[in-house]
Amino acid sequence: MTDTITEPKVVGTEPEPLLSVEDLHVLFHKGNTTVQAVAGITFTMRRGETLGLVGESGCGKSTTGRAVVQVEKATSGKIHFGDLELTSLNRSELRTLRTQVQMIFQDPISSLNPRRKVVDIVAEPLVIWKIGTKEERRQTANAMLDRVGIDPYLHGQRHPREFSGGQCQRISIARALAMKPKLLVCDEIVSALDVSVQAQILNLLEDLKQEYNLTVLFIAHDLAVVKNVSDRVAVMYLGRLCEIAPADLLYESPAHHYTAALLSAAVEPDPEASRTSVPLGGEPPSPINPPSGCRFRTRCPRAEARCAEEVPELRDIAPGHQVACHFPIGT
Amino acid sequence: MSTTVAGDGAAPPLLEVEGLNVSFATSRGPLHAVQDVSLSLAQGKTLGIVGESGSGKTVLSRAIMGLLPRASSTQTGSVRYHGQEILNAPNDELRKLWSTHIAMVFQDPMTSLNPVQRIGHQISEPLKVHLKLPRGEAKETALSLLMQVGIPSPVERYENYPAQLSGGMRQRVMIAIALACAPRLLLADEPTTGLDVTVQAQILDLLGKLQHDRDMAMILVTHDLGVVATRTDEIIVMYAGNVVERAPTKVLFKSMAMPYTEALLNSMPRIANPSHTRLSAIEGRPPDLLHAPAGCPFAPRCPYAQEKCTLEKPPLVEQAPGHSYACWYPLTAENRAAAVGV
């Protein structure tokens, strides 16, 4: 059905990562309550890699992505991007950052200005940064549209409403890449699309990533989609990271009980697939009042007294494989 | 020509749909949303209807339920429930069937519940209206339903408003409402879309269990081949308003004949495949239903299409027991194997 692209990846020899997030907290306050959307997560991203961030709704994966592009202010923690420390930037420094970090959103149609022509939408970042002449900007925009599979001469003068969801997502990608960013944050970019269109967009993203040497933070809830595009995958639960590992390793031998539960709940289009899933009972607790110790312990089949007392920190259990669990699977 | 989901043979099918056509009047002419669909379903069996957006799967399920607006749609053909014709039946006749015989779980649990009524009221209402239960008895039944669908502390939840429940809990409430009057046929339209994977597994398991306990027939409408793979007896694949393939679930996955079914399956990323596996996307888009092509609707996107496909529309023909497809050049064991890369 498919041919596998094998990319030789050098593991852990690169001197300095493109992005490193240290003990990031994002809290939201309302009245007397505090929602701990992101409660202390740490990870790094190498140049040119795709890190998948997966978890269920409310786990803080989108907030993490938004904090990385500084749409959401971090309550505490550090985000290093190259030489910059993002949480301490002032407004004009932040503006400059936005040329290097771009984000693509879930709803392709509402993230495009309905009153503008698509060629102008794609050229807008260039206009804002006064890059090139008017003619050059139009050429760049046309080239970007052409690259993502929208014919600029036939369709460039149209408005977003005249395009399908998949085409709008292509336009969003063209706009995000017009400035040649280093880091691309994709927040559930295919979850609103049909599977056949989803495959087109995922393939396009893979191609563009190679072409533009992008580093991608790919946020999604769909385990199969995340595995398909990611070099490494991080699993989040209730504001904290459970596990990070190279994609194939994580799906092959999950070490965190939550990762294992997620995987067993996933449906595969195979009637012979075993349905021995032990789906998690109940629902995630409220991030307003999370459980003490390990946040997953209230639903974990392996939880013991220690899990309530001591927060498990992310630790290495194998090269490149980190898990935050006192009693990881297979040890 | 309709195949019955393998029942015990002699029993008449619970639901029979024959030559159903649904079109909507639009300013640009009639839109044929469902074209010549036939199916039948025996008691206790599950039928999956699979298709992408615009394939007509939701319109089909609403036509069976009798929920389409009469003023703007034209429905022809036949929908029989226990042999009784219910297509275009008067509303008061349909109302006798709704809830007690046929019930529906809608896609969006966020907007399908009344936001200003307590959920207990919403569950006990059909009991009072259809089964004429007195208030106390209705409440007792509603509480036991809440328990059956796995809602913890039902007594407190009974007094809650929908906004106080999570998406998964609301979908459980929707199921409780649908099941309140013990229907014989449940139509579930994308019951787990928008829910998290662990919750999706819970809801699908719950539906399967309740169906088994009550020997109820179910139609599971979804865009996700993964959802129907292990939970249905038979699958119908729809494309651009047409049924393009129909087969018992295991047969479909083992020997699919219609290139669209294969393309749909191959475009899905699989957990079983290594990361960065290239997906085989279906290029292009489904046809505009206002100007449907003369030939096979999938021909413009089909890798196997030949001249005949664009000229003449292939009929849905039963080619093997229970396995029908609409294709001039169906997949064979050889090219199927080549496509899968075995």
C-alpha cells in the first residue's frame, strides 16, 4: 500500500536543540479557582525533527503549543528558541520572533480572513514585514500557493469561502511557510478533514518539512496520525508529560500505563484486530483540583500508595525513552 | 436487490429499504443526496454505513428515521419497518414509532440536548409521553437507565443540566434517552465523533453491550472504517449519494472489490505501520452532486478507471453471496495484493 521513507536520524549528537522547554507552567485564573492547564513540562526539539504531542481534550497539549508561539503567556518556566528566551521577550522582540515561529490551526476556514483573496492572505506576512517589492511578494505568494497544490492563476483571486476545508488548510500552510519559519506548530490541523483529504495534507506536510528543513511541533489527539508524521512522540495527561520516545518505540512498547491505555482504546480498520482493550474507566479528573502525586493514579491499574505521595519525574528508562512513572511497564 | 444481514433465515427483516432516493430542491436545481439505496437489517444485527462528508450517509439515516424536512426534500422508494411502509408516513404515525420502535443517537452531544432542562427530565420525558408512565415510575426508570449507561451517582446527575456534564457523559445521556422506550432499532449517527479515544472506546463498548442485552438492531453511521471494523455484521460504503459496495464486515475487509473502498482504507494512517509511512491519498474531491458525472461517480479519482467508467454508471450488483459492488473493473486478488504491497 505504501512505501516507507526512511530518514537516517542522528540521535542525540546535536549540540544544541532548536527549542527547549523547561518546567513550563500555564495557569488560568478565574475567581478563586486556578486551572493548571500545563503543570511543569520539560522537553526539547532538535532541528529538523517532528515532535508529536498527543493526549485527550483538556490535557494541555494545545496550551503548550500556544505557549511555545507565545500566544499564551507562560506562568513560569523557560522556553529557549535558538539564542532567545521567549518568556522574557518584550513586544517588539516577540514580533520578530513571529517571523521564525508559525502556527497552523484546527479550523481551516475560520482561520482565514473571509473578505480577502487567498493570494493576499498568503502575501500578508510579507507585506507586514515589507519584504520585497509588491511584484515580488505576489510572485512569492503565487509560488507558495502553487507548492501547496492551489493553482494561483485559476484560484488566487478567490475568497476562502469558495474552497473546501482541505484546500483552506493548504492555504493556511502556504501562509505559514511564506516567511520561511524555522519552527511550525500544527494544532490539530487535520482533525476537521475527511480521511482522504487528511492523507493529502499529511503527505504535503511531510514533503514541505523536508524541503524547508522545518522543525514541527505536531499536536493532535489521533494516535495513528501522530505516529505517521512524528519522529518522536510525547504523551500528555492532565497538564503533565507521561512519556516521550521515538515514535515507533513508543507505540511498540509503551512504558506509561496511560500510553498503553490510549493505545488499547484506539480503533484500527481491521476486523481481526483484537478487542482485548481494557479501556480506562471514568474520565480525567478536573485540572482545577488534580490528584496529588501522579496525576494518572486515580485511573491507573498499577497505582500504589507511593503514587499518591510522590510526583513521578520524567526519567530515562532507555536511550531517548523517558517516562514519568514509578512503576513503568516492562520493568 | 437487497441482502439481509445474515439472520436466522426465516425471520422477516426488521428494516427494509428499497430503491430509496432523496433529493433536495436548491436554487441551482435538485441535489440528489441519496440515489437508489436498498438495504435490509434483521433483528439484533448491526449495519455500518461508511462514507466521507457529503456521501449521503447522514441523509440516508435521517430518511429512514423520517426526520427530513418534507417541504424541501423529495423522497421516493420504500422504507419498511416490520413490513409497514414508513417513508413519507404522516407525522402522527411516525411519532408512534419514534422512541418505542426506532430511536436515534445524534452526532453532536453538545447541541442535541436541551440546555435549559435538567437531564433527568429529558430522559423521563419519552417515558411519560410514549409509555404513559406516571411521574414516579418514569423517574425510577430514568435513574436505572442512567446507571445502565454508566453514569456515576445517577441521583445527583438526574438534577444536572447538560452544561454540567462532559462530552462523553452527554453522549451517554443521549444514549439513555434513545434507549428509554426500549426501541428495536437504534440509529447511531457518528456517535463518537468529537470524543476522545478512551471515551470513544467506552461508548462503543456500551452500545455493543446494550444492543446485545436487548437484542436490538443497530445502524452505525460513521466516516471511520476503524469504528465499524470490529463492531458490525455488515458494512455499506457510500460515495456521492450511492452505495458503492456492500458486504459482510469480514468479507469487505478481506476481499474489497470497489477501488473507492480500498482507497479509503489505504488513506488512513495506521498504528500498525511504522512512522513516516507514506499515505496513499485519494487525489481530487468528490463530485458536485448538483452536476453528478454520467458514469461512475468515483471514476475521476479512480486509479483503475477506464473509458467505460466515465460513460456508463455501473449498477450495484450482487457478485457473491452477500457481497455487492458497483464497479466495471473491480479489484481482483492480484491487483489488491499489489496495492497493499504484500
